[in-house]
Amino acid sequence: MRESSIVVRPQPMDSATYTASSRLQAAGLRPAITLFEEAARTVPLPKTPQPIAIADYGAATGYNSLLPIGAAIGIIRRRTRPDHAILVAHTDVADNDFTALFTTLTEDHDSYLKADPATFASAVGRSFYQQILPSDSIVLGWSSWAVHWLSRIPMPIPDHVQISYSADDEARQAYARQAAEDWHEFVAFRGRELAPGGRLVVLTVGVEPDGSSGFKAAFDAIVAALRQFVDDGLLSAGEARRMSIPSIGREEKDFRAPFAPSGRFEGLSIEHLELFKAEDRFWAQFQVDGDARAFGANWAAFLRASVFPTLAAALDPGPIEERATQFADRLEAAVAARLAAAPEQMSIPLAKVVLVKRRTST
Ligand SMILES: C[S@@+](CC[C@H](N)C(=O)[O-])C[C@H]1O[C@@H](n2cnc3c(N)ncnc32)[C@H](O)[C@@H]1O
């Protein structure tokens, strides 16, 4: 097979390890949950028997959705009768592990299903870069750590795995174009799905003052390990070249672009937009216990769950299942060792955005 005919697609999280290692993703959730609670206090609610619909865009295993969705339901319940039905739609790509999601919803102590018998859970296995829920139906939307994933890999990044650390102009332009298009589509379709007066809270990756998307030591450790694998003959140069992570941080002007110049787009406007830094929880733990090995291992496990599946998708086709596992094992060990050898605090730039849909069609 010719190298150029291999199409690498972004892959979903590894559900076997995502929940355990997503403690880091929980960083930054708290301030976004506060915004979601405020939204739950103010959005107009439909009358019974119409259910109150909440959407969770990019749910993965559902583990990090329990707190925000549960908090919103708690607040909505103070505004409704206890039997007014609430319908929660957890959405993700088709090959997400929805079994893991429903197991979380059924078994986790913090599941909102345990707390509220008139709340019903459902799932949608379709990309959020299209309309996936009925028009004018969603009262509250939530999306955390998901829209930094581009809909596709626009081209391989020749000199790095993450675009903000690349010096290649063509690649930088291709990723910037894709990021702009994806945010435009994401917002446009949420504009259709939100009910009048409905709100969408988005927590996603922002940028550093130098324009980079943070996580530098982690991405550099991956690049160094991949180069070593090529030198050692574990990986072909072609495979390494195709390995790119299609995630991107956005700055304020990127978030505002679809709304220019009127401030409105598809009935939506930006109610809140803030860039901030999240805590590196693994670094905080290292400050307490001084355990550099654990620091490296925690970061490597997180990267394995979140980005290694996409890197492994660039391996040459063949009986890859075993090779992909071996690749992930080796990469995890190499990245853990590099980060443990020189622990440094990871910069995690995030952005929280609240979009509101106008109440009438004026
Ligand atoms: C890092 S996980 C975040 C999960 C969870 N929301 C959290 O905060 O931990 C990102 C999720 O976004 C999903 N995702 C990425 N692109 C998507 C798309 N185009 N449509 C729907 N989900 C997508 C991934 O499959 C993955 O499950």
C-alpha cells in the first residue's frame, strides 16, 4: 500500500484507561461547572409533558460528565415538579465505547440516574460536526475537553506531533483552516439544536501567550521517543511521519470569528468567554510526594488513553492489533521515563465559553 493512500483518522479515547487517567481532564472542570449551574438557573424550561433536554457533546466514558450534568439536574429540579422528565443525550463518535458510558451511568456512585428517577439517559454515536439532535430541542448543552479535537487530520505535521510546535508554514495554515472550519460547524449546528434561550457551556484547550497549545514537555517527550523508535528500527520513517495529533488550542479571536461582525451567528451569541490556566494535578502531587516516577507514569498513562490511539492509527496496515499494543506499551514507558528524568510543571491553557440562543426569531 502506498504511504499517501493511508488515511489516518482521529481515534476515540482508550476507554479501558481513560476513566482512570482522566483525573487530569477534571482540572478546569470546576469553573466551567459553575457556569453550567448558572445556566441551569436561568434557561427557560419547557412545560410538561415535553422533556427538558440536556446534551453532553463528546462524553467518552461519561465519567467526567457526572458532576456537571448532576449539578445542572439538581438546580433544574428546584424549578420543576419532581416528575417533569429530564432527558440527557450523551454524544460521541460512533466508535466510542458506549458500553463503558452506560456502565458508568449505571454503576458510578455519582451517577445522576441514582439521584433522580425522572431523568433518562440516552446516547448518540455521531460526530458533533453535524446536526445530531432535533432543532430547537436542547435546553442546556455541555462539552468538556472535546472540541479541541479536529474533525480530521488535515495533513501530517512534518517536524512534530502537535501543530503549535511545528515550524512548517503549510501545516500550520492547514491546521488553522481546519480549526476555524470545525469551530464554525460546531457552533452552527448547536445553534440549530439549542432551544430558544438555551445555553451551551464549552470547556476546551486555549493557548499560551506565545500561541502554543501547552502540554509542551509531554508532546516533546512523544517526539523524542518516536525518533528513538525510528533509530532503533521499531518504527518506519513513514509511520513516524504520519503520526500527528489533530488537537488544537484556540485563542479569543478564533472563538469569536463565526460571530463577526454582528456578534450573532445562527441565533447564538457569546455570553461568556475566558481563557485561563488549569492546574497540573500530577505536578501538584509531585510537589507533595517528590515521586518523579509517579509523575512521569501519571502523565504517560494520561497520554496513552487520550492520544496514543490516534498515533497508533498511523502504523502500517496489517495484523496491527498486537503491534499497536506493543507500540503503546513502549511509548508509554519511554514517555514516562523522559518526564520522570526531568519533571517540570505542564502548562494547561484552557478556555471556557458560554453561548446563548436568542429567545425569539426576531
Ligand atoms: C478527552 S475526551 C473528553 C471526555 C469528557 N468530556 C471529559 O471531559 O473528560 C474527548 C472526547 O471527545 C470525543 N470527540 C472528539 N471528536 C468528536 C466529534 N467530532 N464528535 C463527537 N465527539 C468527539 C472523543 O471521542 C472523546 O471521547
